[in-house]
Amino acid sequence: MEGLVRELTPAYRVAIYQQRGLTPSTTAGPYTVERHVADLFAVLDELSWPVAYVVGHSWGGYLMLAAAARAGDRLLAGLGVDTIGVIGDGGISEFENALQARMPEHSRQRADELDRDAMGGEGTEAEAIESFQLAWPAYFANPANAPPMPEVRMSVRGYSGTLDSMEAGRADLASQLPTVQVPINLIYGAMSPIPASASTNLTDHMPLTIATAIPDAGHYPWMERPGMVKDALDRLVAGALSAEGSRLPPSR
């Protein structure tokens, strides 16, 4: 996420944190959506930030929506970046099919084997990272020109537990979306393996939500279209300030 942080600073004061599952955060569970949302607010409390603009990418977008639904008074506004959706299966089936279609056959078979182990909680961190490496180019608009994958760490228990919790709670979260009263902007890569519907379907369920495609971008738009995420956040902040200026502190 370092590239995204560089894009947003110094225009914004940015706080990031390691989700539970990997040091220096706790490696203990539970790895549930509820616990992740509580962790987000614990970070804000530690920083003495009563409210914040929350940006979430991929499953972080799902967690941002859960935070907005359950404690919206802590969010000034939310920005989802190529988020996993909430309506139906959240676009997961289309995402998996699109990702596999972009991968060479040998890579696809090996990644399937590794993912089955990971979702069963049996895979190792090295195997999870190997699976991610095999799929990495397929996340981009042009897989042949994908940038090198950065160094990553992965918690197999955190990965499988969080996805299980998201799936189990998706219908309940969907039922809460109409109660969200903070501005939500969703941007998505027009050529991401995650379908556009994962974002666009949400606009019918939350009153202050818009979804916008980023042309020629996949799942990591700040890598392929630098500046586009900051532009989206600028628009979100400007709209939030215009609508509720007396409530919002200076953001810059």
C-alpha cells in the first residue's frame, strides 16, 4: 500500500495499520468482520481521531462499508477502491472466473491447489504467497505489463477466517446498507477482475453513494493510473465539506 500512501500525502494526514494476523499487530483471532471493524476504531481512538475519512481497498472496502453501517458517526466519508461487494455474492464468483481466465493453465492449476489448502487453514505462508505471485499479473488491465509484485507477508488463518466471516455476514450487512448516512464514493478499475457490479450494485442500496470507473486500470489503480485515487478522495472530501461543513474539521 506504500504507493497509495505516497499518492495521498502530504495533501492528507494518513494513518495505516497492520491488520491482525501479522506482527507488529496481534496474531491472535478472531478474524471476523466485527473484530476488524473494532480494530479500525481502536486505531482511531489511539490517535485521538474522533472521526476520519476511511479509504478501503479490496476487502478493506468491504470493511469500510461495515464500519459505515455499524458506527457511521466515526466516518466523515468513505472511499472504496475496487472493493469486494456486498450484494449477492459480492462479485466473488465473477472475480474468481475472470482471474483464472487471465492466468496460464499451469499457473491456474497450481494456484487452485494452494488456495484450497489456504481456505482450509492448512497452507503455509510461503504457499499463500506463491499463490498470490501466480495470480498477480491477472489483477492488472494488461497482465503482460504488470509491475513486479512487492514483498508481502500473509497470514493464512487471517486470510481464510476473514473471508469466511465476510461470506457469512454478507446478507446481514446488505440489509444494513440503507441506514448508512455518510457519503460513500466507490471507484473501480474498468479492467479489474472484480466485476464493476461489485461497486455499482451498492449505489441502489445506500442513499449517498456513487460509483465511478477508472479507465485502463485493474485492481490496483494507483499503480496503473497514478493520481486517480487522490482525485477521487479530493472529490469526496469536497462534497462532504460542502454538505456538512459545520460538522467537519479541516482535512488538510
